[in-house]
Amino acid sequence: MESAIIEAFQLTFSMDTLIAVAAGTLFGTVVGAMPGLGTMLAIAICLPFTFSMSNTAAIGLLLSVYGSSIYGGSISAVLLNSPGTPQSAATSLDGYQMARAGKSEQAIGWVTLASILGAITSCIILVILAPKLAQASVKYGTPLMISALIIMGIACISTLSAGNQIKGLLMGILGLFWATVGTDPISGELRFTFGSDSLASGIAMLPVCVGLYPLAEVFFRIYEKQNKIAPKVLNCTKIIFPRLKEWKNRVFTLLSSSVIGTFVGILPGAGATPATFMSYSFAKRFSKFGQKFTKGEPSGLISAEAANNATTGGALIPTLALGIPGDATTALMLFTFTIHEISPGPRLMVDHPEVVFSAYMTLFLANLLIIPAAIITVRFFGKMIKVPEPLLFGMIILFSLLGAYIGRGNVVDIPIALAIGVFAFACRLGDFPVTPLLIGYVLGPELEFNLGQVLTYKQRTGWGDYLLNQPVALILLIIAVTLVLAPIFNSIYKFIKQKQQPTSTKEA
């Protein structure tokens, strides 16, 4: 074990690996920050360059791009209300509000530190618990467990739509419906394609994200300008990190969000998006500052960023130890491992322990390099925001549509992105939240696939025995029901209390 750690240290800090990690961190941050691009595109661009690299340099490049691109999405989420990646959607809820209040430098500072600390916390947890967590991933990564986890993530919509639960739930259901377009994962039949072969694989992720956020934001800003509603000019040329005393009463949020992100990332197929919204919902309920969430509260940024960056470490457990992708992005990494004759699976930690330890070291190093990469990227965005609005809007639309097209090279994704952008703009005018739609859309395919397996198995056994044999999944389902019903009962309680208040005053 000691010799493997020493060898991993030497491989990680070799010149070619250091260059690959540094370049990957900067590239991932920049691409992640560009609206409409994101992690999958960044990884896909880097794949051809890994063929001629050494094993550790190739893995280091992909891991650094992986972690930094998730962070990079938070920069555009804060400055433009346009998450560069789906995982950063929750960041815009508080980050953009802080930026509009003239605190963009502080918002980026909170986001940067929360991202780094969340990722480092996950690395520390995984280095200590890696073998046992790999076994737990097999034990609890059942279809019912994953379905229950996803249902709980969807149930968080009721919390994120506080005060507007009906509209939020309707948008979440619409997102689930969008996810059904294309091929049925169980039967293989085509659904809702309207005879178009381009929709056989469903509505792609990038057009949805591009339409819901950057395009809708551009349309809304044009609307504001036409109606002489002058939006606050966002300006950020530097990063102001929070002082130590500002972390008071926020450390628990950081640690709990990091743990949630790590353990959700471990479950195969779960991904960072449900972890982010679960963490945000948890923090909103239990944080001292929960009432200020969605109004520009740093704890909201901490919960979102610590969780989504912690999943990068967690997702490596099923990917490396089992050969099962922890999320869609790590599925691309498996291809690189195969090219370099590394077979992820149960034998990897025995046959190539130096590769495993080197992976954690490079991920740790990449997260430390996020700070200089963030400074460079933020300076770029600071200059970009100062350009005339027509040029800025044109650049956002160009990069967004380019990202929507590059994702799978399908021209139909461009009009889809534009149509979704117009729809999202109309939703904003009608006060319909679009974030629940994204949650339903992202979680829908995995929910349908795993729930289909559950229903197939249930034909051979009763629901009672099946649920009782998996108590953890049953607990998650109970929590999901509680999350949906709690705001309703809370509203009823407040209504009754308001009705009783005049009577009490009169009697007094």
C-alpha cells in the first residue's frame, strides 16, 4: 500500500501530468463557464488528446476538466443567470441575486471556496472509505434504491417552489414528460417523435439547458430593455473571498452538502444534479439562513456548489472500482481507460492501486488549481460584460446555439433550443419557475429506466415484501412524500392560524 502511494505521488507530480492537469483545469473552467457548453462537451473535446498521453496524464486531464467544468458553470450562473452546466442551475437561485445586488465578486468568492472545499472533502472521505464504499455501491445501487433517490430529488421541487408549489410541480411534471420523448428504455418503442428520426434518441440535454437559461435570459433582457426596465449591470473583474468570521453558522451547511454530494455521487447513475437540489433543499430547511434562500444568501451557494463538486469524487468509486459510470460524464472516461489498457472493475484496486491513488491526487490538485483558473476566467467575463448589450446578447446566442449543435451534431437541436428559449421566456412572464422543469427532465430517463426494472421484477413478487427487503429505499420514499406534503400542510396551518388571529385579538 505504501509503495503504491509513493508511486502514485511520483506519477502525479511528473511534468507531463502537471501540465495536463493545469491545462485541463483552465480549459474546463472556461468551457464550463460558457453558456450552453458544459462538462460533456469539454470531456468530448479532450478525448482525442489523451490517446498519445501516459496513463496518469490522460486520467489527470479528464479529471481536471471534469471537476473544473462543473465549477465553471457557476460563473455564468452568477454573472449571467445562465448556468453553463445543469449542475449549476441551483447556484443561479442565490448567486444571480447577489450579483444583481452588486455583490458579484463576493458571490464568486463563496462559489469558488465552496466548490474547492466540497471536492476536497469528498476526496478525503473516499481515500479513507474507498473499499467499503465500493461494496456499498453494489449493495445499494439497486433499481429500487436509485428510483427512490430520484423520486426524492423530484420531491425537492415542492421545497424549491415555496409559495408557488402548484406551478413548480406542474413544471416538474412537464419536465418528466419531455424526458419520455424518444425510445422507450424498456420496450424500445418510439414515443412522441411525430415521425421525426431526429427525435428517436429524445430531446438532447444541451438544447434544453440552452433554451431554459441563456436564451430565455437574453429574451427577457431584451423585453426589459424594450419596456425600459433597466436591469442592474453586472460587473466582476476580481474575486473577493469570504472572511473567516463570515463562515460562522455556515460550516454545517458546507459539511452536510459535501457529504450529500459524495454519497449521492457514489450511487451509479445518480449524478450531480439530484445531489445539488437535494443538498439545496436540505440546507434550506435546516440552515439558520434558510428563510433567505433564493434571495441572495451565501449558504444557498455553499449548499449547491459543495454538493455538485463533491459528486466528482464520489462518482469515481463505481467508475473505477466497478466499471459502472457514476454519471453520464464518467461514462466517457471509461473509453479512455480502455484505450490505455486499464480495466476499471473490482480488480483495479488490486492490480493498479497506483492508478486509483493517482486519480484522487490529480483531482485534489485540480481543485486547488481552480483558484488561478477562476481568476483568469472571471477577468475574461468582467471584460465580456462591459461590451455593448447587443454584442453581448449576440455572443451568448451564438455560443449557446453552437453548444446546442455540437452536442450531437444534429441541426434539429438549434430550432429546439430556440423554441424552448421562447417557451422559458413565456414561463418567466407568467411566473412559472423553469428550474423544476429541468429537474424533471434530467431525472426522468433514469427514473423511467430503473422504475421499469422495478415493475418488471414486481410481477414476480408483491410490493410489500419487495419494499420491506430494502428498508433504505422505503425510508427515502417516505421522505419524498413528506417533502411534497410538508409545504401543503404548512400553508394550511398558516391559513388556520391567520383565521384564528382576529378572534384571539377580539377576545383580548
